[in-house]
Amino acid sequence: MAEDDVRTRLLAAMPRLTPAGARVAEVIRDDPAGVARMSVTQLAQRAQTSTSAVVRLAKTLGYEGYPPLRLALAAVGAADHSPVFATDIDVADEPSKVLHKLTAFETEAMAATAELADPQTLAAVAGALAAARRVVLIGIGASGLVAADLAQKLTRIGMWCDACTSEDEALVRVSLLEPGDVAVAFSHSGRTAAVVEALRRAGRRALTVAVTAGSQSPLARSATHTILVAGREDGFRSAALASRMSQLLIVDALYIVVLQRTPSATQALHRTYDAVADRRPGSGEAGVPISRRTRHRDQS
């Protein structure tokens, strides 16, 4: 088992744990090396829960029981002495400390997302996007920013797509989808009712994709394909902050793979660049940056 595997599993499980399971996970997060030396009874007492709750968490993480989980934690502790998660941000933390904690947290979440996201699913979704007549991207709140980011990227390579950031807009757009079209929904929890309903309706005709941390969420169960991201809500880190960077990592990965599979993408990028080039600082002739115009004159 990879040393980081327990970290990845715990990150993925955080959003869907019961209160008892979350308390056990928090103890593991704060002191993984110490937990590796605890019996199941000691860990249950520390988390103020039952031994059965500890065993259930171990099985939720994919281990046969608590002993294999202890071994995994011991392997992590032997490799390094860093905590399983970046330390929580405290109200008294100085700005520099906040920055360092956020950097550690975001880096860890993105690394975990890279482990969680199934390459075959990414390839299947990218292939469907590249072939789609129309793409609808759904996200509300912070996830709406992620949907808009992917829409901007896909539009630049010649794809017709819409980012829907309100419930009514999403319902209207998905009602126009046809077979061969694609709807992608972003939701950290996978339980945002408006997003779930829009994806369900989209699934009546189109291929659907969920990008979520909730592997067993209503959104994941409604989708043709599910791409899992890491992230957890805790303290000062709301779902918006916990999920945004992980979702954007998936957006960038999808964009690059779609770009690779779209022969006309390079030409579209050049055309869209030229369309606004004369508005950029340092541009000379309309639509021709100074550097390109200079090279042309040097060759003539």
C-alpha cells in the first residue's frame, strides 16, 4: 500500500462521514503517529465514541478493520512526521501563517484529487466533450466560478457551451439538450438540490458528468460519469474554499485532454487570440502584436 494512500482515502471520505466517524477522523488527522500506537478501545475513548464507530470508519476507508488502518498510519508516520492534514486555521493566526497553512492544505487536496480521479473516466468525459454538439456546465455559488472557467476555456477552442450559475438558467438550458450533448455539474457535497435536479433532467437525453467530493451523493448517483475530487469542510474552510482548487485541477485536466483530441483547437485558439490582439497593451497594427509584426518585416 502506498504511504499516502491513507491520506487520500481520508480526504475523500471526510465530506460524507457521520458525526461519530468525523470525530475519529479528526483524532487521526491531528495525531496519526499516536493513533498508530492506540488500540481500538483507546481510539474510541479519545474520539468519545464507540469501538464500532472506529471499525466502521476503517471499513469506509477501504480497510478490512482497524488493524490494517493502524498499519497504514504507522507507514505514514515512519515516512515523515507531518500531520495527515494541514493544521486548521485559527482565529489568532497571523497572515503569514494563514498563507502557509492554506498552501499546505491546497497542495495536499490537489495531490489527493490527482490520486482519486480515475484516468479512464477523465478520458471518457474528455472524449464526450470533444464530440458534443452542445455542452452545459452547471454550478451554483463557488462552483459556478469553476463552471464559468471551463466554459471560457472550451469556448476559446471553438466549442459551443454555456455556464449556468442559477437554478432557472440551468433548468432552461438542460431542457434543450439532445442525445450526444453533455452536461457537467460541479458540487462539493453533491447534495445541492438545484444542481442535482438539473443534472437529473439533463440525463433524460444527454450524457451527464458529476464533479464532486461525495462519491455516494445524489449528484454522483444521477450522473453517467463521476469524477471525484478531494476536499473537506472544517472551521474557516467552507466548502467553497475546500473544493475550488481541486475542481479547477479537474477543469484544467479536462481542457488539456479535450485540446489534445480536437484537431481544430489550435486554429481556433489562434483565431480567438487574433480577435482581441489589437486590444492588448503593446499591440501595433490591428490584430497583430508588435512582436509578430516585427518578425514579419524582418523576413520581408
